[in-house]
Amino acid sequence: MTLSERNIFLKTGIFFCIAVILLIIAASFLTVPIYPEIEENSQRPDYYFQFFTGMIIGNNYYAVHTALVLAAVFSLVGMILIHAFFERTPTPEILYIAFFALSLSLEALRLFLPLDFVFNFPSFYLRITTKVLLFVRFFGVFSLFTAGLCAAGLDVQKARNAIFIIIVAALVITLGVPIDVHSWDTGFNMTSGYITTFRLIELVVFITTMVSFFIAAKTRDSKEYINVAIGVSLTLIGRNILLGTDNWIGCGLGISLLSFGTLFLCSKVHKIYLWL
């Protein structure tokens, strides 16, 4: 992918994020007023951080809604900053970091659940929406993983092949997942199968991504890649918290780690290529 093609994608992504935020604003007028009327649900999100906070803090649908808004705003600001600082810098890793940032905007699909209380959608739409959401989540994680492979020496001339492989891998994982449209958790996630397997996949990808950046630090003789690895770890931890919380503590901590980690890793990547 050429520099001009990448910049076109970044600009398109910015407009896409703006459209998503506008849709969230429109949906908010319908969903926010009904949160007090939504039935109590004892099923909490199945995420690591939520396991601890969920035992001492009750769920709050306004916190979940805020988390979705912050995820979309993060995507927009992230895409704008990436375009501003890397517009003229041929950095192979940044394309996949941008994919990751863009994927967070589609967490807005979770609003289909509260909207279902308003419009009573056919179950088919809820099932498809959940499938798309799972695909986007894995696409984002695999994109950050691919950024690590680029740093470690992946042939950057084969970017289209790498993107195709990411898409296929995410599709293979999500297409066969059973979805229970009659069961949902307090984070607006429909119940899906193989949750333990998904968590294991995410953990393996997390560890492998860290290893890839440490390898890059060794092979390229640049300690800045160690800082990039630290930024990636903070980013993924923040993402995990933000996506899997149903309370205000997780919402605040998640967006803070996600934003700081992404800003930190992008600044270090920019520093690496600034002198090339």
C-alpha cells in the first residue's frame, strides 16, 4: 500500500468515525431515557477487570453508554492524530495501528440492544450485529498483532496480503460462533459461545505482540521498540477494561489507559521513523 493510498484510508476513516458519532448522538435520544426502565440483569460482562469490580460495584447502564461514546471519540481523535503526524511518514506499522483505532468506533453496535427495547427488532438483526461486533473486535486485535510483526520484519510490500489474512482469520473465528439473542449481559453484549476460547486467543495475541516488539528492539537495535511494547500493553489492557465494564470505574480507567497507551506507542513509533 502506497503512502497516498494509506492517507486516503485515514481520511475515509475520519469521516466514518464522524458518521458513527452522529449516529450515536441520534440513538442516544432514544436509548438514554429508557435505561431506568430496562429490567434488572444479573449477568455481568465476562472480562478480567470486570471480575473484580463486578463483585463490589453494581452495574450502571449510563456508564456503559458513556464507554461506547468514549470508544467512538477515541477512534475519531486517534485517526485524526495518526493522519496529522504520519501523513508524510512511510511507517508500515501505523496502518495496522489505525485499523485498531478505527475498530473501537464500532463498539457503537452494542446500542442495538437498548434500541431493541424501543423497536423490537427481529432476532436476525441482533444476531448479525453481534457477529459483526465480534469480527471487528478480533480484526482490531489482530491488526495490532500485525503491527508487531511489521516491526519484527514482516515484508511491508505485502500489506494487502496481510490485511486479507487478518480478515479471513477474524471471519473464521466469528462465523461459527453461536449467539443467544435472548440472553445478554449488563455491558449490552449478546451472549455468545466459546467465551473462554476467545479470552485465550486474546491472551496469546497479547503475549505474541509483546514478543514481536521485543524482537524488533533486538534485530533493529532500537530500544524505542521496548517503549512501543509498553504502549501496546497499556492500550490492550485499557481496551479490555473499556469493552468489558458496566460501571464508572472501569469506564474511566479503561479510556485513560487506552488513550495514554495509544498516544505513547504512536509517539515512539514516530520517533523511530523520524530519523530514517
